[in-house]
Amino acid sequence: LDAAALAHRTFIANAAHQLRTPLTALNLQAEQAMHCKDPEEMRAAIARLQASVHRATRLANQLLLLSRAEPDAQSGANRTRTDLYDLAFDTARNWVPHAMAAGIDLGFDETSDHVHAEVDAALVAEAINNLLDNALKYCPPQARVTVSVRQLPDPTVVVEDTGPGI
């Protein structure tokens, strides 16, 4: 119980620290928007504010998912039989507008296997989101990013890109 309580306190402290910076930025951007006189300037300030809200929301969601990924939380309660093909396809589809805006060809290998596995679908989707976010962030325009699913040797979701690599 002591270890669980310590892990809980540590998680809360880390979450508070991680959220402090984006919340401070949101407050500053809101103040700037309040002082805008020109409607176009105000629209731009609100657009920046909205982008920051999206980033803070994503961070909060990641922190919640991280708490589920901790070893003590791996009871299996969140695991369900999931078709990784459908999960990977749906997750990748959400990134198409970002890829188009970046001039990157995002595709899904439709010859992928329909692989069923007992997984926490939210955690797997977040892993795919992180890989796609990195690929789109670091690939130059005209690059290709391809998502696929393979059955062997183990159920696997693959995110490949033609970027510079690590």
C-alpha cells in the first residue's frame, strides 16, 4: 500500500508539473486576446488560444493514459479483444488533415492483416498517435508515411516513413 500511495503521489506531482506550463501559456494568451482592438488581431489571438487548449487537452489525455500504462494499473480491466487493423486505420485516418497540410503522403497498407489481440485500445491508439505525430513533425514535404498491421511473428502495428530517421 505504501508503494501504491507513493506512486499515486508521484503521478499527481508529475501531472501538476506537466500541466502548469500549458496552463500559464493559456492564461497569457487569453490576456493578450482580451487586449486586442482589431477584430483580425483578436481572431488570430483566439486561434492561438484554441491551439494551446488542444495541446493542453492532449497532454491531459496522455497523462491519464500514462496512469493506465503503469505496471500497477495493468490489471487487464481495460483490455478488450480488438481488431488492430480497424484501430490503426481509424487512428491514422484522424491524421490525414495534418499530413495534407504538411504536404506528406499518409497512407494505410490495405493488404494489412486483420489481427485480433487483447489490448488496451486507448493505449495502442495513443502509441500510434505518438508515432504519427513524430513522423509528420520530422518528415519533410513529399515524404511518405505508411501504417500497416502484421500478424507474424507477433501482432504488430507498423508506422514507416521516408524521413531522415533517428
